Amino acid sequence: MITLAQLEQEVARRTGPFFQAAQDSGTPTSSTTTAAYMPMLKSSALLGGPENLWLVRRGTLSDGVTQTPQPVAVADRARMVQTFDSSAGRVVIDRNWQNPMQPDELADFVHLQPQQELHRAVLAGLRRCYMGDRGQVGQYITADGDIDLTQQLPWLTNPDQVLRVQSGWPGAYYDIPFDAVTQAGHVLLAGGLAYVAPGALWVSSSRPHWSWVNGTDSTTGPVADADTLDVDLDYAAAAAHIEAWHLFPSRMQAAAAGNFQATQKMAADEFTRQALIWAPQTLREVRFGETVRLAGV
């Protein structure tokens, strides 16, 4: 299990400059509504700093503990770094916070805009990632005698997601031939299955990971940093990386200039590699719609 915060941080590493730094652990007065003081960023070297990166506050301390007593307000979550004083480790933001950073509060510095770009790429990537799922389905019979799967499984929108159909009860399943088709945006099991006893139909399918959050069905995908996902981190991050190239090419080209970040082809190759490892595989068994026997037997 991974959290949304972990996934966004991994994607941020792949899509541009990324690092973390904590506010001074001293008194709160060392931070203001316009600036933060981060000792680890102090340097006498003339190196590039966090200017023009986004500073993201997730309400955690440098030791990973959730910040108390107050979480970070939504309005304070993201700011762009306007200027940086390396000699003091002073980070000045482009717009005032309602509440300054707390002692030892950890911040992420990322290239993509946190809500409109980074989070959007993560959700798009989760729509690319699939897991195997198997469950009992009811028999929502259409006027034509077909079984409507999308009616009860809203995330099932492509006939190719249906991998296997079985009838029976635990310990006594048998495979039945099926034909998955689309009609008016719904996936249907075409006629011939209406005879299956109610409660005895089981479908194995490829399910997108955005639809399974915190161990239950979801129609929105993850929205909070602590939301959990049952997906491999590298698989989901690779998917989000290539989606970032599709959605924000100019931003990604800027990050990849100078060969400091992966190119679009490199990102695509990595997602292909991860998908071959983690995506559900097509069933290799051969099945027939009717009894077959050798001649003369």
C-alpha cells in the first residue's frame, strides 16, 4: 500500500527538480507569512536554488510525524518561490500564507503546479494502471436480455476489461463463454447468460487503480495525502510521468532541457516495462462455447 503523498512525491522526482527541506526547528517567530528559514538550504556557494519552484506544505514534520495541533490550511498548501537568500536559507514566497510554517515543518519543492499539474498527472496515471479484480455481479438484465456490467461496476467501461466469466458458487465454479460488447457507453454481457441463477455469476476483470482507494470503491480517485492505494509505486509513478508529458509538454520539455530529466521516450519505455510486470495478463486458457470431441471418440 502507498499513500497519495508518496506517489505525488515520486512523480515530482521524475518530472523536474525535487527536494525537501524543513523550517528551522527554533521558535515560530523565525518563520513569517512571507518567508521560511531552512537551515539545510544555507550555502555560500553560488548554486541554483528553489526559485520558481513550487513549495508544497503537507502538514508533516521532518521526522514524518503529522503536524499538530493544526493541519495546513488548504489555502496555504502551495506557493511559488519568488526569491531565495542562500546565505540565510531564507525562502520568500510569491503570496502570503495565512499561517506561517511551523518549527521543523517539512516542505516539498516541485516543478509542476501541485494541484493543476502534478495531481492531475497522478490521477491520469492511475487511470492507466490496472489490477486484476474478481467478484460476484448481479444480473441487471436489459430489454434485449443482456447483463449490464457498467450499471453495477461504473469503472468497467471497456469490453477488453472483461477477462473471464464464471458461474456457480465458491468451490464449484465453471467457465462459461461470453461476448462483452458496448451499448450507450455501458459494457454488456451479450445474451445467453440470463439463464444463470441469480447470485451465481462471477466476473474477472482489469480494474483501474483510481477506483480502489482506502480499501474500498471510489468514484473520485485519491484526494487526500493520506489516502491509500493498492498499487506498486514505480508502476503508478511511471504512468503519471508519461501522462505529464502528454498533458504538459512545454513544462516537461523545460524540465528535460540539458538532459537532467528523462525524455518522453525514456518515460514511455519505463512505463511499458512496468506495465509488463504489473498489469493483469490476458488469460491463456483455450475455451469453447460448446462441447468439442475428436472424431470417432
